[in-house]
Amino acid sequence: MRGEEDRGASAGGEIGASVPDARRIERVLERLPGLRALVVGDLLLDEYRVGDADRISPEAPVPIVRVRSTRKTLGGAGNVAAGIRTLGGRCELVALAGADAEGDAALECLGELGIPASGVVRTPERPTPHKLRVVARSRQMLRLDRESDEPVARVRIEAVRTAIEARLAGCDVVLLQDYDKGLFSDDLGSWIIELARRHGRPVVADPKNALDRFRGAALVKPNLEEAHRFLPGAADTFERRRAWLEKIQRALGGSEIVLTRGSLGMTALDANGAAFDVPTRPAEVFDVQGAGDTSIAALALCRGAGASLLESCIVANAAASVAVEKIGTAAVGLEELRGRLRERRFELGENA
């Protein structure tokens, strides 16, 4: 599992002979069911119109899609919450939703997953962020987005804070999911991190743009683009990635950093300064949508279960590899995850 660019990397490097015993990985998975996660973030509704396209419109040079089915599912922080549930965890969600049909549909989806909707604050002045995708022949033909760029009213933020205070003590891990829809535009992130510190709860943050909103979190998971916007750096070799992550870690007050690199996997830096790569293996990719949500759900649950950062990244990387093989926003089940880890030789009693 060693890539050409990182051969000979020291003080960490890509996982290989030093991969944790697979029995430890299995014990981590056994601890996931029943773990309690509090997810705070931007709730979206994803809608799909799926059909066939076999002719061009006479009105304009665009395909005509004859819709055969419609599906609505949770996106954003809702998809992360769904991922927590399908991996066996218990979940509370605190988020915003408009007082509209899309908000009603999102709450209905939460109910189907057994996730309480009592932490969702309704916002009559703002719509529920909604992404409508038109799909034909397994390909996305069009996407229509509806959302607001207006600041969130202070009264709604205060209601969110109240909901968080009522739930945080009863959770094992806090997960902040920022899609840059306004919820974290003030100091909500730092307020949650301080509140969680007082309760002794770890905070895992998945930023969209502003990493510094989550300074002091136990773990921050940016992708390459987000990390570059925060602090430019080089990622072409392991040593350069490590030096870059060390700078980001210092800027964020010592947070563990997990840098997601798409098809190249992850590079992580733990609290003790140890860095490592967890590469991906070739897979048939149908849709990358939701892979990041799946990854952060698995990562947070594993850290909440007491797994090391390396163990957590191995599990999260495997979960994401299952997600990209599905079409549309889709959560990954615990047995699917076990199956993928076995395929990659993380079987009970066997080392990779």
C-alpha cells in the first residue's frame, strides 16, 4: 500500500507493515453501535428526479428527461447524521430548516431514520437549502439549487445554542458540519468548542471554507482546496504534506488534522506530531457525492469509540470508498463497512 512518491518516508509515512492489528479495527467497529453523537450543522434536502433521456427538445438543444421516479433524502449535516445512524450510532441533530415543504420533507426523513427532529430550529424567513438533481442513464443532467445567502437571524442562533446546551452533555462526541450556509458565520463554532471542553467532549469539525472558525477542536478535516485557502502549502510529497499540516495544526491551536485528498486518500497529523498517509485503492466510482459526509461520520464515531487517529482514518477511508460506489446521497451500513475492510485484508486476526 505504498505509493511511489512516498517511498522511504520516515516518522510516519504511508501505512504498510505498521498497520494496526485487524483485531483492534474489529473491536473499534464493535464499539460503534450505541455511541452517542451530537451533529450540529447545515441541513440540506437532496431531491432526485430520475428518468430516461432519448431525444432532444424541439424548443432548445437540451435533452428531454422523462421522469420515472422521485426520491428525497437528507443532505449536508442531515446526511452525516444518517451516516451515524447506519453505522449503528445514536444521533441528535441541531440544525436550521425553513418553514416550507422542503423543511417538512427533511424532518420526515429524520423520523424515518429514528433521529429526533426536536433540535431542528425552523426559520420562516429562510428557505431550507434544497438541491434538485435530474438524472438520466445514471448521469446527472441538471442541478437546481435553492438557498439563502442572508445572515441567520440572531434569535435563531440563540435557539440553536439552547438546543445544543440541552443535548451536549448526553453525547460522546460532537461533530460540526459546516456547508457555509450561514449557521457558523458568527462565533458559534468557538462557542461550541469551549462548551464541549467544559463537558469533556471531543469536537470533530468538517469545515467548508473558514478553518479558523473551528480553532481548538480536537480534530479538523479539510480537503485540499479548503486547506489551501486557509494556509497555502505543497502536497506533492509526504514530507511537504507533513510540513504543511504542522503549520495548519499550529494555526488551529494544536488540533489533529486529517487532510482528504480525493482519490489519493488521506494524510493525517495526530496530536503528538506523528504524520501518516492512508491511500485509497482503485475502485469504480459512480458518484463522489456524500463521500465526505460518510468519511466524517465514520471518523467521528471511531474517535468517540477511543480508536487511534490511524485506526479511525483506516475505517473512514474504507467507508468513503463504499460511498463513491453508490449513486446519489447514500449512507454506508456497518456490515458494508466490515465487508470493505475484509476485502482490504483487515480481517479478524490478520494484519495487512
